[in-house]
Amino acid sequence: MSIKVKRATGIMGGASNIALKVDNQVVKKLKNNEEYIIQAEKATVKAKQWFFGSKAKQVERGNTVEIKINNMALLFYIISLVLVLFGKMISPIIIVIGLIGVLGTIVYSTKNWFELEVE
């Protein structure tokens, strides 16, 4: 048997390919809704796109791994951008809060932008 990996990031995550890392080596660049089969008994799987990434997940043969976007990270990012863009109409302090939110979201997203769901 093998390990099946599917990218299901939807429209928000479909802008560019995701690097699929198996045991810390990039084996495939996945497009949206693309699948890849890993021929191994056990493997450590991770997803990476620019500075966005996921936590490593240990999987075994017969598992199906689905790569999805972490909705909380996406929500934090959108809220922070709205604060930056519309903060000028309210108060300059809102812009600063938004910028801090964007930076915090980027730091958080280095290992939490993608979720690896194992079935």
C-alpha cells in the first residue's frame, strides 16, 4: 500500500504550487486538487509555499493526507489587512494594530498556514 496526498486548498490557496516535503525533501510541487502517491511504509509529510507552511505530520501506509488552508490563519490575515487599509478613515493607531496583526499572522503562518488532515 501507499500514502496518498491531496491538495484541497480551494480558491484562496490556488495561486501557486505547494512544495510537498517528504522526510525533509521536496518530492513534488502540487497544484490545486492535485494528488500524489508516496511509496513508503512511514513518512513525515510537510507542506510549504513561500514563507507559509505546515507542521510536520507522521503518516503510515494506507493513510490519505489532505492539505487544507488553516481558516483561522486566513481570517487573522484578512482582518489585519482590512485594519491596515481602512485604518486611515478611523485612526492611525488602527493602522499600527493592523500592521502588527499582519506581522503576527506571517510569523504564525510559517508553520500553521496549512493543515494536514490524515484520514
